Amino acid sequence: MSTTIIWTIAIISVLGMLLACVLWLIAEKFKVVEDPRIDEVEKVMPGANCGGCGFAGCRAFAEAAVKAPDLDNNYCPVGGSDVMAKVASILGYEVKAKAPQVAVVRCNGSCSNRPSVNVYDGVKSCKVKASLYSGDTGCAFGCLGCGDCVAACKFGALSMDPATGLPVVDEEKCTACGSCVKVCPKHLIELRNKGPRGMRMYVSCMNQDKGPAAKKACAAACIGCGICAKTCTHDAIVIENNVAYIDFTKCKLCRECEAMCPTGAIHAVNFPKPLDKEAVKARIAERNRKAREAAAAAAAQAAAPETAKENKEETK
């Protein structure tokens, strides 16, 4: 009896050792060696796992950053330049400084500017509402007011203003992760550069209807008149699909477009002084007058040789 037990233990022990050796050999054969720098990069990441970088989370971003030849296509909007400088230091890369951004809601269709024409009595979700119809106002391009963007923000940077029915961005909390941009079914939220000292200009409208229809739907709508584009001397404004757009990379913050906009669709943020529209309009008028005089003088100068030639021929 004791011999049987001893043999059983011995056989099981030998089998256990053989299987352990087999498992060790398999593990060595198929093991995946992970770059230790991935853990180092992940430690300096903010840990928000918001997806703003384009990856599933901070770990996935760290893996992509380590594998990439440089950091040109990898950027963490939550951590910003400080975090990216740490990542670059770990990986031995150079990182280009990127201007901080903030979410901007491009809709000024408040309750007073854009009155309701019907009552929505359904699931409180912008996505659901957009799939059913164009909205409960006359503007088919405006904010639906159900707050999907607020729910999507992990940083508490968005809230619904009960007075206007529109989302409000707290730029101190906004990390420009882009979650609100992705979730808005009307594509009204855009990430724009914060600008020097937080000052920036943007067109707070996305209505693509023609002027009269847009104005009828919302008192503060962009009517695509093009006055702002003609006024801008920096080529920063374009009119596309009946709505103006300000290129923040070209805008010099002169605020001339704001002064000339007939509907107030162009908004200026964080400027220290209120806009003196009359003074700006007078400056623009003076500039246009000088431009006309210069053009007339140039035309006269160009015509002078021809006139002299004609007079000479008549004299002969």
C-alpha cells in the first residue's frame, strides 16, 4: 500500500515537472516583450481616458507614442504641452508646442432669438431628437437643447443655460478633449484656439439657409451677406454654404467684422474693452475712401500716356 502511494506521488511529481517545463518553453517561445517606456509614459499621462487623443485611453496612447518615430501625430489635449514635454523627455523626441484650444458652441439661437414653433415630448436626447425631425424651432441647423454634450463631458466643463436653452462652456475646465464635438448631432461645437489672453472671434451660427429664411428662423442668424468677408483685410473670413466662417489662424482680432455684422452673428470673447462700433465703422469708411482715391489716381496715371498719344496724333 505504501509503495503504491510512493509511486503515485513520484509519477505525479515527474509529470508536474515535465508539464511545467513544457509551459515554460511555450511561454518563452511566444512571450511578448513590452517596452518598459510604455509604463513610464502612462504614468505621466493625466489618466482621463477620454479618447481626445484619438486612442481608446491613456495606455493605448502610450503604446502608440512609443512605437511612433516622432510625436507629430500624437497629442494629449487634456495634458497639453506640459504632459507632452514629459512624454518627449522619456522617449527622447522633440515636441512642437501647440496652442491651447477650447470648445466653442456655434449657435446663438437662444429662446428669444429663435422661438419654438412646436413642443417636443420625447426622450431627452439630442441624438434621438435629431433622428426624428429637425427640431422644435424654425432653424433646422441650431442646437436641440437636450444636453448630450453636457453628459459627454467628463470634466464638468459644459452646462445648459436655462435662460437661453444653450450649452455654456467653462473654459477654465475645458480640456479640448473633443467629446462634445463628437456627440453633437448638429456639429455645432468646434475646437478653436483660445487666442492671446483668451481673446477670440467666431461666427456663432451654422444656418445654411439663404438670408431671408435664416433671418426668419433666428434673429441672430448669419445671413451670408458677405459684408464681414469684404471688410476683413487679413483674408480670414470665407462664405461657404451661405454662412461665414472665421479662420482663427489668420484672424488678427481687429473686430471690424463684428462691427459690420448686421445680425450680431459674430461674437468676440474675453476682450477687455467693449466694441465702439461707430468708431470702427468710421475707420473702415476712411480706409475705403483712401482706397478708392488711390485706385482712381492709379487709373488716371495709367490713362495719361494714352491721352497724350491721342492728343499728339490729333495735332499732326
